[in-house]
Amino acid sequence: MTTTNQRPHYNVDELVRHRGGMSLLDQVVDYDKTWLKASSTLTEDNLFMSGGWMPSWVGIEYMAQSVAALAGTRAIRQNEPVKVGFLVSTRKYEAERPAFPVGSTLTVVVSEVVMGENGLGVFDCELTCEQPDGQSFTVTTRLNVFQPVDLMDVFGACV
């Protein structure tokens, strides 16, 4: 962790519990209390890449991991552990194109609409795909998420 612009800069692994091929974000670009901006460059070895293209519906996971990163910044700033969260649903997922080409840079901005004390939250999300040819397009949606205070309360003995 380093500090820039009076806010600590975190490595994605500090904020998001995903590892290996399921850790999709390269970096957190900027954030504040209710929003976060992250980015990632698509490589051929991306788990979801096929024939040089990744379906645009995978953008949902990039957005969900960006929400998780925002929750992670909050947890760390409050001296709490980074917790597991769950994507509950999405509304109005709109992509201008069906796929992201290899070599594209994805920039995701997530903004909190509401976050309940019960762990249920709603976030507006926008993903911009900057393609290698310089053209770009966007994907937008609203995500509903759940971050339980204690996994044992939700899953009991299953955890």
C-alpha cells in the first residue's frame, strides 16, 4: 500500500478475495467513500477469452469485483477484515457490442446508490472498453449485492 492524493493506494489482492484466473482487475485507479474506478487490460490468457474475444456479459464480473474492491477499501480504512460479498442480481445490462477484443483496456466505474445496514447494496456501474484500434464502447448496469456481516449467520455449519 502506498499513499497518493491523501488516499492510500491498494493492490487489488488486498481488496478482492478472488485469486488466480478469477482475479480480473489489474488495478484500482481511484476511489472515494461511495465510488471506485478500476482498470484491466485483456490478454490472451484471460480465463474468459476465446479466439481473441471475450463476451461482453463477462463485464458483469468486472463490475462486481470493482464493487468488492470498494468494499475492501472501506473495510481496511475501518480496520476490519476484507469480507466475502455476493452478486445478487443485475438490472438493465446494456452492452453496445457483443464482445471485448484482446488487447482492450477495460475501465470500470462503480457508484453506490444505496447500502443498507443489513449488507444489501445497489450500485450503478459503467464499463468502458478502449479497443486496440482506439475506438471505445460502454456497458452499463445496476448491480444488487449482498455482503453479510457474518457468513455463519447466512450459511451456518456449511461454512
